[in-house]
Amino acid sequence: MHGFTFDYMITIVIYDDHKNRREGLKLLINNETDMVCVGDYENCLHIENGLLETTPAVVLMDIDMPGLNGIEAVKIIRAKFPQILTIMQTVFDDDDKIFNSILAGANGYFLKKTEPEKLIEGIREVVDGGAPMTASVAKRVLEMFRNQPDNKSNKFNLSEREIEILSFLVKGYSQKMIAAELNISKFTVNNHLRKIYEKLHVHNATEAVASAINQKIIKP
């Protein structure tokens, strides 16, 4: 992993029905010099008003909440506030929940037992354009590909390099991490990503990962 910080404050809102966990996450976030928690809520019933009031860059979203679950809430965020990034959190690494979260437009997916420093790193990665996931979740996503029929990469005319970069996205790598892994510049990664998005008819890393799953593009 390659650490990085930002020269501006990352504003974060927490949705979790457990008060102690919300308080713990607030302390964790506010202890960082480049982050601040601007709101926390026990449910998503008034999510539009809450996000209009707080205007966060990132939302930490619990999946299992009463009234309106996190996956449905992310769909609302994607429709009404497409600029807001979302990271899903759950106690389960359930395939359906992972898949549905990605399809709903979540930008990252972490288990609640994830180490605090990994979650903080994931927040920075998602702001940097990555799609971070707990290692066990990334493994499950790759297993989804293994269970799919033959890949259809030729259908989208993706180059070998583009498929390679897409596979790193699926693993949760940020643009900086992909650049370091492939020993190329972040500018080059961005150029490849623009071409990938154009060929897949998507707008961001999360949609590219979802498309890769749906279209069975990645060959494990």
C-alpha cells in the first residue's frame, strides 16, 4: 500500500445504527489531520436532508439498518448526489451484498472488523479515485469472476494493458497504487482509465468494476 494525504479536508458523514460504533468512527476520523466528520446518523430515513445539510465528500454507510438499508440508500446517493463517494460497511462478507453494493454504486466495501488504519487508508484511496475493499472482499469479487463463463473482453475491444488496469481496479487499487505497481505515471493510468470508461460506457471506477462483473470481462 502507498500512503498519501491531501492538502484539503476530507468531509465525512457516518450512517450506522449503533451509537458506540458511530462515536468510535467519529473519534478515528477527527484524529486525522486531513479528515473531519461533519455528521452522523442512526438511519437513512432522511438521507437527502442530511446530505444537503452536511455536503460530505465521503459517506461511510452501514448496510444493515432498519427502515432503509444501506444498499437502497446508496442508490439514492448515486441518483441525487453523484459527486458523493460511498464506502459500505458490514459485518458480513456475503456475496449478494457485495455484488449488490457494487451495482448500487458504492465506491468501496469494508468489513466492520477491518483495522482502523486500513479504513482510514481506504477513505483516502476512494478520494484518490480507487475502489478500495477489504482483502477478503476483494478475494470474493475475484471468485465471482472465476464462477463466470468465458470472458468477453474482445466484445469491448479492451487492450491487454486496459484489462490489466481494470483487474487492479477490481482488487481495490487506487490510481496512484496502479501507477506504482505498473511503473507508469498516474497521468498514463488516467489516460487508460478514460479509454476503459469510454469502451465500457461507464463514468467511474465503481461502474467499471460493476461492468467487469456483469459482462464477465476479467479472466482470473
